[in-house]
Amino acid sequence: MKITSVRVDHWLLTLRLSGQFTKEYVTEVERTVANAEARTVGLDLANVTFVDREAMAFIGSAKSKNIAIENCPTYVIRWIEQERLCSGCSSPSDGDTQQSEPSEP
């Protein structure tokens, strides 16, 4: 994967990612974001061709880390939404009392 830093101005830094964004690069991207001397950091994913689970989790948590995501591939957006939906559905504390036991004939 290739990471290119593009300084828009003193306050904004965009990291353009190209290639396969996998767990090997998550730490490098996190380090680059942490060391950025900018108020706002964004990730441009327009040229990302593959994302694994660890990278998907990082992208999904970017908003809480004040990282803007630009040009996110549609399949990654759907994957993030699906993971959030599934984790919410499997939560035993959500008040759902329905059980899926087979009915007797």
C-alpha cells in the first residue's frame, strides 16, 4: 500500500491511500495521523482496492478519532453498516425477549 500526504493548508492534511489496506498498514496510518501537525486529518480511499477486517474496523472507528473519510468504497460502507447491525442484533441486553425455539407439531 502507498500512503501519500497531501497538505491542503496548515489546518488540513489528507492521506491518500492506494492499494490494499490491510492490518499491516493500520498501525502506520494511525501513527501518521497521530503525528500530523494539522487540526483535521482525512483519509482519501479512492484508490484503495482491498480492505481486510482490521482496516475496516479502523475505518469504522475513524469518526470517533476525528478522522474524516473521503471516497470510501461502497462495499466497505456496506460492510461497516452490516457489522454494526449484527453486533447490535446479537446483544443480549437489548431487551429482546423473543426466542427462536422450534414449535412442537
